Amino acid sequence: MTIHNQAEIISIGTELLMGEIVDTNAKYLAAELRLIGIEVGRATTAGDDKTQLTPVFREALARTDLVLASGGLGPTDDDLTRDCVAEVLGETPFLDAALEQDLRDYFTRSGRQQMPAHNVRQAMLIPSAKPIPNPNGTAPGWWVEKNGKIIVLIPGPPREMEPMWRNEIRPRLIDRFPGKVALTRTLKVFGMGEATVNELVAPFFHLDNPTLGIYAKPDGIHLRLISRGDNAIALINNIEKQIRDILKDHIWGADEDTLPGATADLLLKKGLTLAVFDCGTGGTLSNLINGVESSLRYYRGSLVTGTDAVKTAFGIAAELVAEHGAISTAAAEAMAVIARSKFNSDIGLGITGISGIDGAAGEAPGTAFIGLADAQGTVHWHQTIIPRHNLARNQLAIAALFHLRERLLE
Amino acid sequence: MTIHNQAEIISIGTELLMGEIVDTNAKYLAAELRLIGIEVGRATTAGDDKTQLTPVFREALARTDLVLASGGLGPTDDDLTRDCVAEVLGETPFLDAALEQDLRDYFTRSGRQQMPAHNVRQAMLIPSAKPIPNPNGTAPGWWVEKNGKIIVLIPGPPREMEPMWRNEIRPRLIDRFPGKVALTRTLKVFGMGEATVNELVAPFFHLDNPTLGIYAKPDGIHLRLISRGDNAIALINNIEKQIRDILKDHIWGADEDTLPGATADLLLKKGLTLAVFDCGTGGTLSNLINGVESSLRYYRGSLVTGTDAVKTAFGIAAELVAEHGAISTAAAEAMAVIARSKFNSDIGLGITGISGIDGAAGEAPGTAFIGLADAQGTVHWHQTIIPRHNLARNQLAIAALFHLRERLLE
């Protein structure tokens, strides 16, 4: 049998095409297929309409040998997936006596009323289809094999789809296509724009194995390597090392790492506590820090302020602001010192920039400073921020976590 | 020109086919198209791969006269949407001088480094394409018309895609295909579960015009009415009135209203300032408040704390905590008073609950209190929170804004 490098996914349901619900099944199946080394070449969403759905199956089978489809296996008149597959394969559906009995048993077991007549549709099969058990609902899946092609039909509700994938479909696919599991590594970069990173790693985009992708994310730029084959680990390690040599400390993490998580781990490991004086992110930094549950163990608190007047009322000397401006390295460091002493923490962060500053504060818009105070003294970093309110707040908060991590690694 | 009853949507990005992210753009566009009377016949997801993406466009254009595609308009080598459309239409891309200047201006305006060479890709056009302005990013959209077909290319990031849809694409489509627009109204409810709301409005689910949908959202339950025809306004107003009579003050807003925006408007109208003492949401409340740009004009600051020790160090009497517990109505009101005086604001909010409390604080997990202090005195509300860290933080912050709004309306 061919090895399927490019499966296709079909999501069925008029509610998807009406924008009533987000299609999470396609994402789930795509992520799961990738983990067992099967790439997805295309995903299609079609409605509960036979004239639309039948060609979707016909076209997909013309392009690939493996099609996974979810949805349209219910008991009602607009559940047409079984009929479409029968038509595409030129087979006649029949009522399977064993499936019908299973279905009646399911209704008895669930303590529900007698099986409605409509539900008998769910006991239909075609000669090429084997039923896939569904302990969580009335619709069995179909595992169809014909002319070297595999079609897998899966119920649409995630609580039926996901266990059926894990317990029935995934093992069969691994069995059928062994040794293909792909290895991936994501490198996370901060402090450079997407185009700059792209230029620096440009030579690696043309590799076949591993392949390299670049993605702009709220916490910076992500580079993703995907490798296959017996040599996958060595291949991916080799390119990762070369990329790390180029981007150096701009890479702050890999794979599942998050900046709040990475700083949390370092703070907990070192037994250090943290506090923030934030006149720049309007609480975004505190919100990110506290998104990690373990923050309860090291986070002492934040002072978030909105105006220069309040800032000076919380301990920054008026003369310092008069001399250097509220948006200045001196103010950022003074705020860090105040955070550290007010909350009695080991580390204080001071953020001064956009949000909450009434304009005339010294530096031009787009300039922000991050100060840090710890037992060794104070340091600061400059951060250019894009002039869009909420993006800037997030970018500045991410920058603060990035530099906190740097300092903790020193 | 034909009226397109069945448009197609194409979502572009290898990360979608890898299951890295859920495709929310297709849902957004499908829902929006439906509201202006354009149905979607099929949605396809394709990767950043020219040999895969080109046939997706070719096939869609063979089936329909209107194709909307999002993604693949970035500055990097794997942003191929422009090239694929050029190939399908048999046109040669050229560098548009005006677009290039816009792009350079965008970089200058953002105070960023000089435009990287790669970005010039985003200034390419083909003869059939007109650029669609994108004030929120570097990639202009494309509005392409040829041989009676319309192709609309939209940047993938939702914060670029959604404003471009609202401000540029939607008006052009309405103009092109008039008389089909549906009228919608969304009513936003807080303080009742989905099942309760569902029961109370059950009679309206069976209407044909307007139709009613119910959706659980991070800021409560949304009820959406959609009406069509000459009588649409009267029909929708009639049902809205009946629903408002049933749900009363649980409805806090409609359509584009947000709780942070609604409270901002009220505070500004009344000329009142706000401060927060937050020992419950870990900064989520401050982050939501400051997500509204006008917060600079009324937000004085927040004290966000992580432990009982810090809380008592910031002015709550130890005896109060000893007598009532840190999670108590007395603590919530005391914190509100402290916020008001420390930040010299007209209104103080005090939040005490989960996050940041070391367990043994009196009330059972899942209990939180919101206190409010203003010139009239103090009030408090009880809020039950779901025991999941980040969901609970958000729920408590939303509850605080809901009750702040109530108080401001009194």
C-alpha cells in the first residue's frame, strides 16, 4: 500500500458554512495526523447537501489515498455522509442486522425511550465499509477500503470523535503506516521583526528535511523545523544548532515554552519573588504573569498606574521626573526599586511607556523602558513599541518577561 | 452581474493544516457573509505551497463567482497567495510604486527600522487587482475582478482581517449585491447560565423571522436575532422587547457593546475616575479596563496583590481579616475604600477571591466578593466562580465590570 504523504480532511455541516461554530475537528485531526507522520494536503468544509458533498469526496479521492471526514452521521434527513460515500464508490447501502441490534441495545442501556425509527439510518453499511464502534453515541464510524483508498467516517461531536480517534482510528493508521512519525521543533524568538528573522535564516527555507516555517505570534517570531526519517533527530539538531548560532540570545524558548512559564520556572528554581510597578502595560504584564498557576508562589503584587500624578504619588521623586521625564531609564529603574521595596520582593520590575502616560512625558511615542531591580542592583532596557494601544501593551509586557528571563539566566 | 448565492472561502496557511491553530477566519467570514445575504458553498484550507494552493483557487473559480481568501499575504518566501492568483489569472505581478511608498511610510510612521528588503513583496499587484488599504499591518488586501469573477485577498491575522472586512470589503459587497442584507441584533446577558437563559427564551427559538441563536461567550451569554425582509426592523424590535421584558437587567448591552467599553462611557459621561484593589483576578480586571483606549482619562491605577500578607500590608486591618476572613464582604468593601483613597479616585473597586489567596482564607473555593466604594458609601456583591484558574479570573473581572455598570446606572 502507498504511504500517504498527504491525507485530506473533510468537515461536514451546514452550521460550519453559516459561521455558527468554529471547526475544531479539522484542527484536532490535522494535529493528530501530523504526530503520526501523516501530512494533510487540504481540508474542505462542506454543507449537509448531497449535490455539494458528493463531489467533495470524489475530488478528494482523486488527489489522495486517505480521506478522513467528520460529521453528517446523525439520524436525521440532513445527515448525508454515508449516502455520498456510497454514491462515490458506486455501492448500495444495506441495513446491517448486527449494527441495528447494537443500536437498539444502546438505547436500552442509556435508559432512553425506544429507538426512534429514524435512527435505523445509523445501522446502514456498504460492502466496503466496516463499522467503527462508538461507545459515546449512536453513530458508528465507517472504515472504508476500496481500490487502494481508505475513507474514514467519524461522528462530528468532539466527545464522540476524539475517543473514536484515540481508541480506534489512530491505532489502525499507525499499524498501516508505521515508522513515519515526524519530529518537530519550534524555536521562539523575541526582539527582531519577522522580516529580519526571515532574512537571517533564509538559507534554511529551501531544505527538504527538515523543513522550516516562520510564524509571527503575540510572543515573537516562531521558527518551526519538521524532520522525518531514521535520521530525523540528527538532522533537526544540526539545523537547530545553526539557527541558534545565528539568532543567539534572541531565542528564548522552544516547543511548549511560554515566557510567563519560563520565567515562573526560573523564579521558582531560584526561590525568588517578583513584584511590578507598571506604568506601561495597563495590567497586561500582571495578567500574563498570573496566567501561570504557580504564580501564587512567587508573585507578590503589582502597582498599575494611569497618570504621572499617581506615579509620583507612589514614591518616584518629582525631581527625577522633572530632570529625566516619566518615560526614561531613570524612571524605569526607580519604579523597579519601588516595586521591590513596596512588595518586599526579591526582584522588582518597572515599566514606563505608553499606556497611562499623558503624552508630554519626555520621550517620543513608541519609546518605552523596562527597569529591573534585584540584590545586584538595577538594570534597564529600551523597547520600541508599535503605536497601537493593545498591541503595544502586549509587546511591552512580553519584552519585560524576555528581559526578566535574561537577567535570571545571568 | 450575477448575485452570488454561493461564495467560497479559502483559508491559507500550513499551520492550519498542521493543526497548530484553529481556523477562526473561515467562521468569521462565513458568519459575516451570511449577514449580508451571501451563502457559502464550500470552504477550503490549503498550505503555503504553490502547487497545492494554485489548484484550490482554480477549482473554486470554476464553481463560483466570488472567492474570499485569507492568509499568505505576509512578506516572507512562504507567502504565496499573490503569486498563485496571478498564475491562475495568467497575469504578471509588478511592483506598484504607490504601494511601495505607502509601505515605506508605514515603517517610518511606526518608528521601526528601515523597511526590510523582503517587505517589498507586499507592494506587488497584478493588472486586475486593486489594493485594499490595511491601516493595521503591512499587507494590503487585493480586490480582483476579471471575467465576471471577484477574488478578494485578505491578510490572515484577525486584527488586520476584521477591520478590513468591516471598513472595506463588506461595504463593497453590499454595494455590489444590494437588497439582501439581514438585520441582526445581539443581546448580551450576564449573571445567568446558558441553560437558564435558554429556558427563559425557549418560545422564540421556533420563529422563522427573526431567528434566534444562543451562544456562551467569555463575557456572558449572547442572544442573536437575525431578521430579513421589508419588515425586518419591526420584527426584530418586537422580539427584542419581549426578550428584554423577560431578562431585564441581566441584559447589559447589545451588538458591539463590551463591558469595559460600556463602563468607560458611563465613567466619562459622569466625569468619574476609577481605581482597583485586586486580590482576585491577578490583573485581568486592570487589563480589561485598559483595553479601552479612553481608560487613560479615568483610570487612576490598580493594586494587584498575591498573598494575604501583602494585602494586610496595604491597609486592610489585620483584625478585619481575623474576624471575617480575607475572602469576605467586609474585606471586599475595605479594599474598595483603600483603592479609592490610595489612588484618589471617585470610585474604588475591591476584588477578593481565588487567585493570590493562599487557601485558608475563610470562604470555600469558588466564592468571591466584589466591593465598591463611592461618594455614596460602599456596596458589595457575591460571585460564584468556576474552579478553573484562568476562566475564574476572567469571570470575576467581568462580574466586577457588570456590577460597576449597574452602580453607575443607579
